[in-house]
Amino acid sequence: MIGQIIEIIAQQKEVDPSEITGETDFYNDLEMNSLDVVSCVADIEELSGVSIPDDKFTDIHTVNDLAELIEQLQKGK
Amino acid sequence: MAEKLTEQKKLEQRMLTPAPKLPYRFMALLSRVLYCKKFGVKFNYNIDLKQYRGKSYVVVSNHASRYDHAFTAPAFFPDTLNYVVGYNEFFRSHLAGLLRTLNVIPKKNFVPYPYSVKQMIRVIRQGGRIMIMPEGMSSISGANQPCAVGSGQLLKYLGVPVLYTKISGGYLTSTKYCLDDRPGRVEVTVDLLLSAEELSRMSEEEIQQYLNEKLYHDDYEWNKTAKVRFKGKNEMAKNLHTLLFWCPKCKKMLTMKSEGNTIECTACGNKANLNEYYELTAQGEDSLIPSTPKVWFDMQRSEVRKMVGSDNFELKENVKIGTLPEYGFLKKQATSEITGEGTLILNKSGLHFKGTKKGEVFEFDIAPKFLPTYGMCTDVSRFYTFVEGQFIEFYPEKASAELWMMATEENHRLNGGAWQDCYLKNEDACETSM
């Protein structure tokens, strides 16, 4: 999952995927705004088939945060 | 055993696609048949829509009344639009099925709601079109509220052409203070707001400002020249006191009463007649009446602003509270089910509630900057907000819903809120309008 997330972000931000790791922070490292993150999440939701609840958005800062959340939601499905 | 999902969870797990053509077009045609003739709807096109047909675009519109879908969907036919509609509407039994069938996008008004934004992005990416009424609620006063903060940012992000409709006469057809149908004439003007190139060139702030300017409309001012008669069955002022609660003569609040075509102050006898052209006429030599209900509304706002800005300002009332059902839908056009009661207080530190909900203690506090305004589902009798994402509707004991709304808006604006009123008329202009 983490590789797919990185690919989506790299495509959206037009950066080399090698520049993004699990620790990469959406806001501080990639200078994404909240709309960028929402848009990225929309893509990842379609890929993973799970919908991320709004109250979890504030917990998402890094690529790892997002990957872990998706995994949790997939397990609970 | 799998957990039974609540209606709210089910709604927020949907990933929406562009509106399905067949049911959408059927409903757009039905709207045309049912409403366009009845309300005298005329469409004026300032652009040739053929160049946009079938492509992705956003439509924005002033939100004149609860009939706006009927005034706007036929204008773009046969193109389909995913409307963005208040979240709570999805829980009303007469709308629930239709809104879901047409892939309407739910929006929790005046609070951040990423789910809604995700669906808008999704629909546009798939080549669809969305319809947004960025004021967030149908007009309270007959003119616009400022667009919700962030509208400019969203339009820039979506990056597709933005068309707009300007609805004139829609409010006077079905006002916020009285939901009776008053057929007359509605004019819907369709135009381009911003091309994709213009969006990319302009800043988010510039787009926001332009949006506010282009969508602004005052139905009362429009009708000074349009001279349309709206059939009001001799009840033109019915419930007008719920909107205009302040007396322009004795300056008292919540003393107005209305009946038939007349609104009158029970404290000083200041009285006016409202005719089918929505012209206010003072009754009696001593009466002091503004030129239109909108001018009255603006003067009232100035008074409320002064009150809110005063030392020790506090508004307090016992209210019932309503919530959305966890399972099933609201029946008989209800907007919530009463599940509690308590005391609502507004002061400089924000909105505070102490009481019960579903038999348990329920309390909350919201700081002014996080509470720009409320939603009003139907008329001016009750209001709602979202508390930690949960819909809470307030039913005040008195006819004070508009006082609560104005006071909350001005409290937000006076205490560092981002949603400032770009239309607040200066007091001199209001004084000379009497």
C-alpha cells in the first residue's frame, strides 16, 4: 500500500517517487494544502476500496499515517 | 456479526460518480413541467452553452429559495449536474431516495467537511459537472450572504470553467419567512464566471471576491424595476415578524407581529403593509418604515451588531434540540427529531449549551471564530449547526431564531472570524432609506 500511496502523491505533486518515504510529511515536506491532501485521499480510497472518515483526517500527517489508517480500515471491513 | 451501519455512516461511505443521465434528465424535465410554467421561469443565456456541453465544468449560483434546483437544472439540460446539498436533507424521507439516486453530494454547511470535497473532486475528474450554491443556504433576507470561506480556493483547485446562474425573483416566489408559493416571474441568467485560464491566473482571494460580486443579488431591488406581481393570497406579511423582529421606530426587539399583509410593533404600534409587489407602506402618520424588507433587515443587523459589541453581551434562551435519526429517515417533512432540551447561551466567548440529549447530560461550547452562522432547514423558526460533526437543531421558545442567527454572525465577525459581511450597508444609507 505504501508504494501505491507514494506513486499517487508523486504523480500529483510532480516529484520523483524516490524523494518520498514513509516519514514524508504532507504539509511540511511536500507543502501540500488541505485540498491537496483531500484529493490524494480520494485517489487512495478508490484504489483501496475503503472510505476514510472525516474525523480521521486530522490524524493524517505522513505517508505512514495514511498507509496505517488504510490498513486498519481494510481489516475492519 | 457485522455491525449495522447507521444512515450517517452509510452515506459517508459512498464514492460518488457523475449524476446518472436517465433519472437526472427525467427529473430535470419534470421540474420544468411542474415548476417552470407555474412560477413563470424565463432563461436568459449570455453565452452559447454548446461550447461547454458534455464537458466538465462547475456551476455556481445565488441561492434564492428551496426551488433553485428547478430554476437551474433545466437551464443546462441535457447536461447533468451533481448538486451539492445540505447533509441533513439526506435524512428526510421525501428526499432521501431522490438525492441518493441522483448522486447529489452532501455538505455539512459552515463546517469543514472533507467528504464533500472528495466527492466534488471525484465527479470533476470523471468528466462530470457540479452545482454549488456557495452561500451555503437559501437566502434569508432576499439578498446574498457572503460565499463560504474557501469557495475561491476550491474553484481554483478544481480548475475547470465556472459558469453561473443568477436567479432573480426566486426569493419573492418562495421567501424564507413564509414558504407559501407565490407565483410571479423568475428570471435565470446563465453566463460564464471564470474560464480555466482565468482561474489559474487569479489568486484564491481574487476569485472569492469576484464570486461575491458576481453572485450578489437583491430581489427587492430587482423588483423595483421588474414590477412583477407575486400572488400572495392576502398573506404577504405572514410570518414576516420571524425575519424582521426589530422595530425601526421604538428600537425594541421581538415585539413585531405579522398577519395577513400587515406587520406591526406590539410595543409602539409602528405598522406597515406589504403588497404583492413586495412594497412596504407605512400605515399611519407616525409609522417609521424602511423602504424594503431588505433595508429593514440591514438596519436590524446594525442594531444587533451594536448589541453584540456591547459590554456584558449575552443572549440566553431555553431551547429544544433535534438530532438526525441513526436508522431510518425523518417523516412528515420534519428536519430533525426532538431528542433533548436545555439552555442556549451566546456571549463573547461563543455559543454554549447545557442540557440533555437522549436522556443524558449534553453540553458543548463553540468559540465564535468556529461558528460563522447557522443553517436554517426550512423557514425562520429554527436553526442548526454541527457539533463535532453531529447535526444539532435548535428550537427556541420564542420567535427568536433570526435574532440568534444575526447575533451569532456578528459575534463571529466582531471576534476575529473569517466570514466577514461584505454587504453590510452603512448605517447612513439605511437611515435615509426610511
